[in-house]
Amino acid sequence: MSIFTPTNQIRLTNVAVVRARRAGKRFEIACYRNKVMGWRSGAEKDIDEVLQTHTVFVNVSKGQVAKKEDLVRAFGTDDQTEICKVILSKGELQVSDKERQTQLEQMFRDIATIVADKCVNPETKRPYTVILIERAMKDIHYSVKPNKSTKQQALEVIRQLKETMQIERAHMRLRFILPIKEGKKLKEKLKPLIKVIENEDFHDQLEIVCLIDPGCFREIDELIRSETKGKGTLEVLSLKDVEEGDEKLE
């Protein structure tokens, strides 16, 4: 789609329109195609890479710019860039049915790829293939949500798949080195966050090698820092504890 805007005579090409309704009026912004979903997922952080122009329209195709008083009434400000950000995050992307279907199919594949990358069969420690995860997602009739990031949806898919198949996030392997004084007391606090203790060594200090759920990493890191006042160390030995070869469903 190619658009002339009479207000500034800038030719807008490759336009994707995002629309929102506020205070009974329609507002639109002109974006670069393929950039809107990147902004919403967090992959694209530069607003200038997303917006064709920092202008709020009532009709992009006709080049009709929104009035200042309408913007203030609807958004509480006339800051065009800030309003563009609101519309970008909460508005509806105007796409054809074919484009929407292609977009949803791509997001479906992206979600399956993230799940396959993060997860294993807990019994064999082997990862699942993307194709197998896609099939499992279809079996549970997972419906892609275009306004949510693929990472958020991948975590939701993992939760749902746990009800129908053997799957869990691959464990991280960590090494803690803790001062002997705080070590014993801290170990008791860490126990609920540890899946498996593989090795434990008491000498001048307490050294533990263990497996954890990746979701617990931040809590463990903060606990060790605060309880040892920076004297303890935490080392990531491997991001994923996996066995070689792909998992197969018979």
C-alpha cells in the first residue's frame, strides 16, 4: 500500500496501520510492516524503526491528522510520540485475513521453537523436536494470542503441555561456593529451590553442585548475595542439562 499525506507530502510506503478507539474517536498510526510485532514482543526497542512518522492520524490512507484537542481529550496529552506508543501497544493492527493467518502461523512456529529449546523429557533428559512440539500444541488446540509475546506464550504452552505429556524446562547446573559460617544455614534456605544436589563438599567453605529450575535462578542469586553479603559465589556450569539426541513419541 502506498499513501500520500497532504499535510507534508511525504510518500508513505510499505505501511502497516495500527488503529485504536478512544473517547468515541478513531486514531491511527503509520508503521513499518513486520516491525509492529517486533515492538510488542520486545525484540525491537527503537521506536523510529517502527513508526513511519511520529504523527497521529484519524485516517492514515487519506492523510488526515488528528486534532490536538481530540488527542488531549482521548489520551490526556498532545505528545504525539507517547500517544503513538500507546496505540502501538494497545491498538489493533490492520491486516488482511491472509496476512493475519501467515502471522499467526509464524508465531505458532516461533512459540514451538522456544518450547523445544527450553524443555526436555524429564525421564530421558532428551529435548523434543520443534515438529513434535508443534504437533502437541495442535493436539491441545493451542490458540496463538497475537498481542502477547511469543516468550510469554511459550511459558503458557509448557504449563498446558505438562497436563498431557512428559515435559519440563531443562534444568540449569550451578555451583555455589559459600563461606562456612553462613553455608549451613543458607543451604537450608536454598534446599526448596534445588531440584538435585549432585555434589557437596565441606572444607574451608561449602561447595555445592546442583540442578535447578531456570525460573528459580534469580531468587537463588539474590539469596546468596544478601545472606553472604557478597562473599558467596554462584557459577553457571550449564544452561541446560540435556542428553544427546532428540526425544521421539512412539
